[in-house]
Amino acid sequence: MSNHLIAVTVNGEYEQVEVPSQMTLLQMLRDKLALTGTKNGCNAGECGSCTVLLDGEPVNSCMVLAVECQGASIVTVEGLAQDGVLDPVQQTILEHGGVQCGFCTPGILISARALLDRNPNPSEDDIHESLVGNLCRCTGYLRIVDAVKDAASRQAEVAA
Amino acid sequence: MATPTLTKKVPHPVGDSVPRVDAYEKVIGAAQFADDLQFGPGLLYARIKRSHLPHALIKKIDASKALALPGVKAVVTGKDFSGFLGLYLQDRNIFCRDRVRYVGDPVAGVAAISEQIAEQALDLIEVEYEPLPGVFDPEYGASPEAPLLHPDLGKYEVANFIFPEPGTNIANHFRIRKGDIEAAWSQCAAIVERTYRIPHVQHVPIEPHVATAQVDDQGKVTLWGSSQSPFAQRYLIAKALGMSQSDVRVIAPFVGGGFGSKAGVSMEALAVAIATKTRGRPVKLRLTREEEFYTAFVRQGVVTHFKMGCDQDGNLLAMENRFYWDGGAYTEYGVNMTRASGYSSSGPYDVPNVKTDSYCVYTNHPVGGPMRGFGMPEMHVGLEQCIDELAHAIEMDPVQFRKINCVQGGDTLVTGMTMHPTGLSECLAKTAEAIGWGRKDPPSAPNKRRGKGIALMWKAPAMPPNAGSSAKVAMNEDGTVTVSVGGQEIGQGSFTVAAQLAAGALGVPIESVRVIKRLDTDSSPYEWQTVASRLTWSMGNAVVAAAQDARQQILEVVAKAWDENPDDLDIIEGKVISYKTEESISLKNIAIYGIPMPGDQGWVGGPILGRGNFMPTYVTGLDPETGQGPRAVVHYTTGAQAVEVEVDMDTGKVEIIRGAAAFDVGKAINPDMVKAQIEGGFVQGLSTALFEGMQLKEGVLQNPSFVDYRIATSTDVPRDIKAIIVEVGQDDGPWGARGVGEHSMVPTIPAVANAIYDAIGIRVGAPPYSSEKVYLAMLDAGLVE
Amino acid sequence: MAIDAHPELPEFDYFRPATLMDASRFLAQHPAEARPLSGGTDIFVRMRDGFWHDKYLVDVKNIDGVSELRFDPTSGLSLGAGVNMNRVIASPQVQEHYPLLAEACRTVASYQLRTRATVVGNICNASPAGDTIGACLAYGGILNIHGVDGFRQAPLASFFLGPGKTILQPGDIATTVHFPLPPAGSAGTYIKLGRNTWSDLSIVGLTALGYPDPAAVSGYRFRIVLASVAPTPLVAATAQDYLEDTPPSPQAFKQAAILAQEACNPIDDVRGSARYLRAIVPTLTEKALNKVYKLMENRG
């Protein structure tokens, strides 16, 4: 079976896509669905710039076949903001100056979003654990870590 | 020409930490990078056939089977392209013609309907090589025994400030002869002589190189790419193809990290060359991360020999340096690092007697290109450690030693240039204080040792003497301002700085300013390159000039309409106001439609378009024998960096506990962004200090991926990094500003090395200071068993 | 990765068999051309590198209960081949009864990769650097393998033959790894030295597990496994035997560490030289043993 017709939900939208067996989830998002926010930095599961949520969990989309995603729900950076309102992780990374060239940013935002979904009150170690697979060459990371901490407390305020 | 802005009051938002103008689109994933651009179903994909040998003659290439593969649309080789590429020395063909000179050298290119098919076609291209002996060490390469890698060196076109030695592998030999070095040694109370071998490293931008090229039926080229230098690429590619600059159009969207790797031309010409054969169909070439490591520009390795001496009071008297730069297969760009390190070879110190020989040597290694610091990080590794050793030799504190010797305004520099005012002493003092110099805190565990180290740095923008900038400031009906520049946003914040400078010089709020965020050589104003930490200063001057030009035009229009003197008018917060009558009028509409004369008696004004440029006019040549000349460079940015480390005695692992750094930026246009550069550069420096090194074995890269070329992750960064801004204005910078983008990674390696020495009493040598290197050094020294 | 790694995965066919027997038969019919696919994190990298050229990837992640994590208070823990490492780390039963396994999993790569990577996959990949293999050996893991002749069991202790080589035959699919209940009072640790502070492959990895055993002369047994110092994950048998006979003490641990060092057979590679690995193994082994002993004392 070299071509597969799969059904996936991407950022809340139902999609039917024909994909060859060897097409990665990253390629499907970028080349078939024109969702170019997710980036290809290494194609080897090392840099994290291709990170997306697959059924709520962060994965390197370059290390997942599109066909393995049949029936799954995927969230990319384009799906974080709702109705023009930024997700707290987006808002705080802006405010803390944690964006420079911006290429690693989509993957970082997804990793951060996933962390706060599973752990609304993360320690700094928890934040590092969630981000160690996201390489950044520009910022030096500190502002990103601060931003994630800040996003956690803002979410907590809203929830309270 | 910009009005000197140094003495005027600093208008908002200049000096304010305004939010970046490009960050919003980046966090929502809308910012387009070169691989995100869509070209429709006609797009072809290219792959490159590369040499697997470091040095060989090409005997034969047979591409017939590749051409026959269904889906392949074109195959090109070097025989179709005889032109040369090169920024400072034209030594590189687009595709190899008669020989290959490094593993990865492009031999043929394929365009096909998919990347998959193009890749398959590579295996069908048959290349017959005759291997040649290789050169893998620059000192050997410079010796008469080494085979000649560029027999035609004497025929290459070369900039008049680069001095190749034809008949050898020396692509550039830069000399400094200042004072009387032989006499000086006899007066030294202490002399240190050391050699440091600095390995190659790679820029590792998270976005790999990508270029899409299209050639129309008249031969006109359009190139979309991840590029720091659209205008330089236009120039170089046009030259190599025998075209005129205006026949090549380069379009450059956001860059996902450059650090110099996307300056000049590296892989872009390959895409253009292939596109000349695809009958108008665009061709996209992307580097894999592996190709990024070994075929894109790398930071040259270098063997640095230092000898320096001071008198008994700690005054530096003499420095003798020999640098053998491992330039790689082509040194078209790397020759200038040789020069730049030469004219800065005293380090940021006042040294009366200096003898330097800086050689750029061809080797069969990856191509050396510009990387953040442009020779300064590599040079400072050994230089700043020798300074520490001299201080120790006369039992003087290393901070005190630097205080005595660090360069100050008015000093005669190593090239004979007079140093401008600089805050280096202030940087040193503040950095030493911030790191708690002189205080030794206890280690965090019994098996650890703590130490502190400090290093100074300096760097001048390395460029031709006439590197220029220009800018446009256009008004819109709604009162907003559109700023157009040729300088690229590579993450450093240049678009934001442009917006701030325009807003400040014009008199409008920052919210009114739009910067055109996609460069296009057809419509953007010329900018030499986005390198050398030159944009805030040079592009900034052009932006200020353009904004002032627009401002002047507006004031003249309103003055005419109001029958007033333009000198009595001003623009504040987007309104023209009269100091005399206190009348005011918004820029809305009038900046395009003009102002009606009273009584319906006509109009005055018209669409306001400000223009400005800046080009330094005072840089002089240097004597080829002595390196002396009135003005070698435009200016120096200086700074200091200190770290505290802990060494694990069980494993040799070095942990950076905290860092502090101060840089004299003249005037921080956006203080928060300056701090972000200081932090980011520190981490990139720390990464090169602890982890990075390209492991080359007989010309083959052993670690061409993130698996074994490690860079710093969030867990490797100390929590406490103090970024300190010092401001001693630059006479011809916008409100005194000069650049800082590169400088923050220059002193990091020696600061770490000096700290390791403070911790364990051992100089580990050349970086990276991996746990293995440190541990084995301790083992060999008998510190552990 | 190799310098001529391809930009994309090569062409192959993918399918999901309905049953394990379908999978085993297909794999046996296409030896050297078909491979079972679980997390994929090792397979895709090698295919892009050109080292593996399989024409078929057979997805076994979700068939026949292979994605279950089951704990039974008498028989122990069963991890299916489809259970990703993050699930292992998060499992309360693993944290309580097999904390060493969770600790080892946490050192692997990144959170994103651990969403796909599996312990069974780590075992079958058989890298001498495999981070979780030491814990699996220390806990006495037994693999359930389904082949063309049905199920069989294979103790991990005899599973590894060389770097990337195991006893698995064409048609074999490792479906679960089973760990008996750890002995009462056991404690373990995994000390991993990488280049970065976290993440990274191991330059050297030290797994140590200890438990009180009245049948041992010393009153204790230790299991010591070293990663990245031999062609396979290395059980330091001589050191283990020594500690079975010698009562625990800093001196005994020092001596055991030297015996562990003597068992090592490291090579020079891009990650580290043999000289360095040999030099730091004793210190890390000693550190691990002391730590384990202290953990046992705190429990008991």
C-alpha cells in the first residue's frame, strides 16, 4: 500500500489527505495542507522546530509518518491562537523578548503549550524537561523559560 | 548626509525598549521564511552531486543516465559555467570544473519534479576522479612541501587590500610591523609564548539554507532565498554569470538565523545555474542539515602562535603573532578574516611594538566563511589566555593587568590609527564587579572546583572601505510611515531599530511606522550586506537621513502653507506644530495630498518621500608591508565578559554557574534588544566553548548532525547572566550608536578557559572544553588518578 | 547521521496487519526487506541515512494489545511494544515499583521523542548506548516474542549479540517486555554522562540496582550494567559477584568499581575516547553504588 487516504483533524478542521507511505507528518502539514508555520530544521528528530501536538502530545513531526496519523487530532502553531486572541504562551514569549529570528518559535510554543496542558504549575526543571528538545541558536533560552513560567501563572490567574 | 545626531536630545522611541515589530507574525506562525514561499505546481526541486573526495581531478562526468530518469528536467555541470564567484577573491566556480577541493564540492546539479527523483538521479551521475594528495593542516598548507590547491591563484581577481602569494597556498598574507619588536623583547620582565589550535565550528542556524531560482526567457534571474545579503548576492551571481546586476533580482524574506552563514554566496548560485536550464520553471534547492554542516560556510579553524611580553609594572611592550587560518577549499570570503584579525591582532590593548603575520591558507577542508565575530573569537581564545598568563607571571591580578593595558581613546593602535573614545575600562570594571571578582565562593559539592575568568574583546566592522547603506521613508495618507531598508532581519532586531530611528528622527509615534519586511533588490534601497554588526550604525544613519529628509520636506511644505519659517516648526507625535503660533496639523493626508492654499488658490506640497544614504568616506588603505595607515577601520566596539565555572572532578564536566558581560554600544537604541544580543551571544559563545568542534579526519566530517555536533540546550545555560550596557557615543553613529550583534560571543571561550584555570590550575588548551578534554588534562597533570 | 543522508525518506510500503500472526508471516516472507515499526525514531533516521532500505514497514503499534501497560502485584510489570516512554515515566505503578526504569527513561532524548520512543524499541535497537536497557537488565526483563511459530520468551540477559544485533529472526516481533516484581527493599540509580547537561546520547551510562538478600554472603546483591563501553550493554558480572561475597562498604564499592572498569572494552569514537571512558567508569560506578546503598538504607 504505497498511497493512503487518511482523515485527520488539524487545528480543529477535518481534512482528508492522500499521502504516500513515506511522507512524514511534517511534509503533509507543509506541502499538502499549506501549514508552513511548522518548520524543518534537521529532519532527524533533534532540533524540535517541527514539534506539533499529536492527540495532545508533542511529537517531532519529522519522525512521524502521515499515514500513522489516521484518525488523529493535530495542533500546529497556527492553531494556538483562538479568534485572534493569543495563547498565553504566545503572549508571554512576545513580552519577554523570547523571539529573535523566530524559526524555533513555533516548535517551542507547542512544547510549552503541551507542558502547561499536562502540568499547569511546572517547576523550572519541568520547563527545561519540556524544552530540552527544542534548539534555539539566537536567544539563549532564559527569556523563553521565563515566558513559560509567566504563562503558567497567567493561566492560573484566569482559572482562579 | 545625516545631520550629526550625537549632541541632540534623544527623541523617543530612540532609547526605548519597544516591542519588536516582527515578533507577532512569528509567534502565530505566519512569518514567511524562504522555504515557506509557494511557487505552484511548476516548481522543480534540485539536488547536488557532491565530491566524496577532499582533493581530486575530475576526469569524466557522465550524466546521461540521470537525464534519462523520468521526472528529471535538467542536469548541469561545471563545464556550462566558467565564471568565478568571490567577494574579496574570485577563486570559486559555481560547479567544479577541473577538480574538487573539499568533500562536498558541487560537481553536478539536477532539477526534477520532486526532491525524491532528483536525489535518485544523483546516484545515476557517474563521476571519474583521480585522487590527489590532500592538505589538512594550514601550516603544512603554507609550506613548500604542500601540493598546490589553486595553481591559478595569480590569475584570480582580487580586492586591492588582499595580498595573495601566487605559487603557494597562501591566499592572503597580512602583515603588521609596528615599532621595534626585537628591541622590545629585551625590555620585557615576562614573556609568554603559546600556540592554540582552534577547531572549525559551524554557525548552526536553525533554518538551513534554501534558495529558489527562476530564469526567464530573456535570461533574467529571480532568486528567492534565506539571505543576509540580497544585494551582494545579486552582484556576485550576476558577475559569475556574465550578467549585469539589474538582470538579477533577489528577494529575501525572514531569515531563520544567519550568524554570517547566509552572507555572500554559498549555495545560491547552484540554484540559479540549474535554473538557467529549466526553461523558466523555478527550481528550489534546500540543504539538508547534514549538508548545512559540511557544505555551507564554516568558521575557519586556525593555528595561532602568540608571543607577548610586559615590563615589571605590567605594561604590555611587545606582541608577536602568527596566525595560520585554515581557509578551506575556497577563501573568497575567508581572506578577509585573515586581514581583520591582522589589523586587530593586538587585541583591545595598547601595545607599542607589534609584529603580526596572518596567513589565509588553502586546505581541502570545508569553506571558511564569515561567522559571528569574523576572526575575533578565534583570535581571542589564545590572546586573552596569554594575557592572563602574563599577569600571573608578574603576580598581578588579571583584572588589574587589563585595566593598565586596555585600549583607550587617543591611543595609537596596532595599525597606527588613533583610537576613538571607548568605554572599555568601564566595561571591564562593571563586568568584574558583576561577577564578584576577587571573591571565591565555595563549590556546590566536595567533588567540584570553582573558578572565575574574565576576558576583554574588541572588533571593528570588517568590510570594504566603501560599504554603503541607503533608506527610504515614504508617507501614507493615514499618517503612517513606510520605512524601506536593504538591511535584513536575521533575528537581531534590525527592522525594529529601523522603525525606532525613523520614528525618532521624523517625530511620529512608533505605532505609526511600518517597516517593509521583505527585501527585494528591485525595490528595496541598497545595503551592502547584513554583517559586521553594521546595520544599527550604517543602515541606521541612512534611515535617520531619510527620515530627516522627509521631515524637512514636510516642514517646508507646511511652512509655505502657513507663511512661516521651517525652523520654527517641528513634528511631534505625528503632528506638525509651530512654536511661533502654536498651530498644529496632523500628517494625515497632507503628507500625500499637500496643503490647499487659502482662497482655493492652488496647492502646495505633494507625496513626501524621504531618502538617505550613508557610506563611510574616511577609511584608508594600509601599507602591505607594515599594515600601517591613517584609518584602518570605521570604529571598534569593545567589551568584557566574565564567567564563573564549576569543574566536576569525577568527570571533567564544566558547568557555567553565572556570567556577566558589558559592551560599549555607544547608544542603545533598544536596550532590551541589546541585552538580548548580549545574552544570546553569550550562550552561543558558551556553546562553542564547551561543546562545539567539527571533527575533520582526512577532510571528512565525522559529526555532520545534531547527534554528534552538540549545541547548547536550555539546560546548559546559567540562570544568572548579567548584561550590562555601556554608552560612550560613536561620533558618526545615530545618536552615538554602534553595533553589538557579534561582539557578545567573542570573549566567551577565553573567559571560560581562564575560569577553568582558576578552578583547577590547568590550561586545557584549545576548545571545546569537553568533559573528556578537561578530565584527561587533570589526569595527565596528576590532579586526579 | 551520515554526510550523504537523503533529504527525505526513501519509498516504502506501509501497512497495519490485523493480527500478530499476519505480521509475523509477512515479515518472515520478506526477510531483509520488511521491518516492524513501533516508535520509528531509530528506523527513520537510518532509512534517511541509507543504512536501511526496507521496502515494507509493518506497523505493530496497536495490534493485539501491544499498547498496554499492565501491572500485577504478584507477577509484575508488562510493557507493550507500543507503550511510549512518557507513559512509562508517568505511570504511578512504574514510579512506585520500578523507579529505576522511569529514571532511565527520563534521560532519553527529549519529551517529543519520548512520545514516540518505546522501551521495547530501545531494547530491540540494541545499541550499546541504549539508556533504558541497563534498567531492563537490572530488573530481570524477559521479552515476549511473537514469531511464525507463535509466542516464545527470551530473557534479556541473553538477548544482545552485538551493536544492533539481537537473537530476533525474520518474522519475530517483540510484543512485550515483562519484569518480575523487584525484590523487596531494592533501590537503583542511572548515572548518565552526556555532553549537554540533559538529553544527548550517553558517553557512558551507569545502571546500578541493589537489594537485600539473606541468601548472599554479604547480605546484598547488586546488578551493575554499563552503557557505551562495550559492543553490547555490559553486565559487570565480576563486580556483581564480588559484591555478593563482600559486605557493603565504601572500600568494597571502590573495589567493585575497579572490577567494572576491568570488564569494559570501550572504543574510540566521536563521542569519547577509550582512554576517557575507562578512566571515569570506576568513579561513576563507585558513585552509583554508594548512592544505591544509601537509598536502600533510607528505605529499610
